[in-house]
Amino acid sequence: MFALIDCNNFYVSCERVFQPQFDKKPVVVLSNNDGCVISRSNEAKALEIPMGAAAFKYKNQFKKYNVKVFSSNYALYGDMSRRVMSILESYSPNIEIYSIDEAFLKLTSFNNLDITEESYKIKKQIYQWTGIPVSIGLAPSKSLAKIANKIAKKFNHQTLGVYSLDSQEKINKALKWTTIEDVWGVGRRYAKLLRSIGVKNALEFINLPDQWVKKNMNVLGLRLKKDLSGLSFIKLEEIRSQKKSIATTRSFESILTNLSDIEERVSTFATSCAEKLRIQNSCCTSLLVFVRSDPFKKEQQYSNSCVIQLSNASNSSLILSKQAIYGLRKIFKPGISYKKAGVLALGLTSKENHQLNIFEPNIVRHDSLMKAIDTINHRHGSNRIKLANQDLNRVWKMKQNNLSPKFTTVLEDIIKVK
């Protein structure tokens, strides 16, 4: 059996752990730069505040219904996630941390136990130790565990947050209840294709011929069909694979029009990508650089991007910054009010396997330099050492007007009990 443990309204729940006065009240958490809603309490959902809602458009509604608004506090959320996952690891060594608030467990050591009762114990322990409410779905395969988890959460009053698809009758009923758009792994394109042939739910999907599914949805679609049938065809990924691309994108604090200001931002983004590459011991073979005007302004709109191929794979901040600025200059258009830019590192390859260039001997020296910079920044705080084309005197900060304290990661923010 597999269990999918999903933290309920995770970002909101993290805020409520340390500020319980907001329990049972509408709460939302906003994205970077307080842009849009990325987490909602059940009370906020009842007010029909949609996920992804632009904060400025719902400002009056927040005020009217006394909705508590938080800026995203990723340091807090990351630490709370680590605490939840460490509890889960104590129950089974076979764990796949699927996202910051979700994890699959393979319950191989629960054969002689009542799995549903044990799941209630896991749920209770997580809440007692962290204050985070979770829902647990149990099933013989990962895709079915996803559906079981959704049922546990949707019908919480009946399930008390735990639901098990432990019989074929339950599985068939759950599959019929699940619309094809809500099946894990069925994207918008395949959902449209399946709808066109009359497939409306997951039960109708698994009744399709294998040949048709393989031909029209490839071998991954066939694997999903088998998994939904109750056969475990989607395996647990206990070792997280390396990212296939790395991105650093940000909206600016204010409108930028000068090339030099945007160059500073793009250099900083490229440096951030380089640092992330070095953390996972990777290099990239190309960079994508993009810029965008403010879509909410009634001015000339402009967005553009370009891909820069590197002569050799690299994770050097010096090289990536230089190439990113070269790409920016190719797409920069004067007279535009720019609001956002970003750098994506593409074509990732292992640091151990990348090809060196005998005509660029300085590249080898970059490894030692980058290692020294990373060590100093890690020991004495990020951005202690910057590139010369970055602004040395200005710390760029996201707009976070409603940021809560970092209760578990900053000593000064720890709650004091009187």
C-alpha cells in the first residue's frame, strides 16, 4: 500500500501555528512581491477568492471580509516542511518527498497492522509535534493514493482526514467520481483528447484498450492506466532527480527603464542560477534571458526572450553573468517600462562530464574561485561577495508588506513565553 500525506492549506497552516488568533478566520498567503494568492484557508475559499487571484484586484474584498493577508515566508515554510518530513521518515524508510507539502510513503512494514488506524496515528503525531493538519490517502498505487487523498480532504467530516481505497468496489467508485481533468498525470491536452472520445472520468479511462492508450498517450499514459487500475506501475522516487532546468525570475520593486538598471538585475539572476547549479554539481549549456513590461499598465506592452548557447558547459557566475547580459542587450528595447526579467539555465549536464576547452584556460581557474566565493558567502552571509556589475551598495528586496517573523529560523524571531 502507498500513502500520500498532504499538508492542508500548508502556507496558511504554517502561519496559524504561531498565530492561532487567525484560526477559523479567512487567511491568504501571497506570492513573491505580494503578487497573487498562492494559499487560502477554507474560510477564504468560502468567500470565493480564487487561487492565483491578483492581490490588487481583491484588495477591497480582503478589507470587506477582514481577510488576513500574509506575504510568503519561505524560510518558515521550508523549515516546517522539513519537520513534517522527518516525522514521516520515522514511519517508513521508503519515502518520496513530492513537494514542499506532499510526500508518498510505501507502507511495506505495515503488513500486520491496521493501516487506516496507523494513518490516524501519523496524522495525530504530525499535528501534535508541528501543528500542521494533514490529509492521508491510502491505496495500492501512487495515482490511486492521490485520489484517496483528495477524497479524504474533500469529505473531511466523514473521513476525518484519512481515506483508504482498500477494495475494488471503493476503487471503482472513486475512479467514477474523479473527472478526467483531475487525474494526476493527465494534462490539459490529453484531457481534451479523452473528452473528444467520450471519456469523462478515470473509470472510463482505465476501460480504454491498452493499444489505444499507448498509441495516443505513449508508454507513460499506459503506465498511468495500469496504475489507476490498482497495479503499481509508477514507482517511488526515493532519490530526488536533479532539476532539468534552473530559473531565477523576479518582478522589480518598481518600473525600470534604463538598460544599466536591468543589467544589474539580470546579472544578479544569472549569478543566482550559477549558485544553484553548483549546489547540485551541474553545469548548463545555454541560457534563456527574458524581459517583460507591466501587463497591468495601460502603456506600450513588450516582452521578448533569447537563448544564448555557451561554447562550453559552465556554472561559473562570471561566465553566466557575461552571457546573460549579452542576451539582454539583444532584446532590450528603449522606451519601455520594464517590470520583470529572468534567467533560465538550460541543457543541464553533470559537472563531472562536461567538456573543457583548451583555448580558454581561465575556465579551469573559475572552479577554485567559485568554490572560495561560495564558502565565504555561506559562512558570512549571502551576497558578501558580488560581481562588479552587481550593485554593491543596494540590497534588492521583494515587496513583502505583510511578512510574518521567521519563528523557527531566526533567533530574534523565536516566540518568548512569559
